[in-house]
Amino acid sequence: MVTEIYSCKDGQDLREGKLDYSSDIVNREEADADARQRCRADPTLRKVAYYAVRDDGGFRMIHAYTNPNWTPAAKPSRHFASSPNRRPKAADKPTSPGLLARLRSVLGL
């Protein structure tokens, strides 16, 4: 028997969460201890669910844990977000050819 472990962040469906497999977790107590450890390691996890999968393809839920100490993930900084109304920097302007390139074009080289 294999246990599927779904770790979901806020707003994620179980199928969208991270999927791990374990053959060591077979009961509710082991699943609860593992869920608490996962939530301590990653406080942005909102929910962890454990499903026992049988060899014939059937499954049953062992345990579902909702993180009571959940903290939202940090939003990306606005500094790095590009806005369509930003002013071009000097590096964004096309550069004119250098003196040597202009001499080559005049001389036809």
C-alpha cells in the first residue's frame, strides 16, 4: 500500500497541490505527525491530505490537516514588476555605431 500526500497552498485545489508518495505512513497518527512536520517546515502550506492507495487502484482518505499557523506567502515586490507606463532608461535606447564602424562604412570595408 502506498500513501499519496497532497500539500496545498492557499487557494489551491487538492489536484493542483504538490504530490508526494510514502510507504511509511499507514495510519492517522503517522499522517498527523507528518502533516505537522510539513507545516512547520513550510508555514505557507494551508492543507495537507493523505490518501491510502490500494494495489487494485482503490483509495481511502487517511487524514486531512489544516494548518492553524498558516501564514500567507509574500507577494512579489512591486519594484520588479514592469509597468507599461515606465520611462525608458538610457540603456534601453539604441546605440549609434562607434567611430571605427562609421569609418568602415564610409570607406566601404
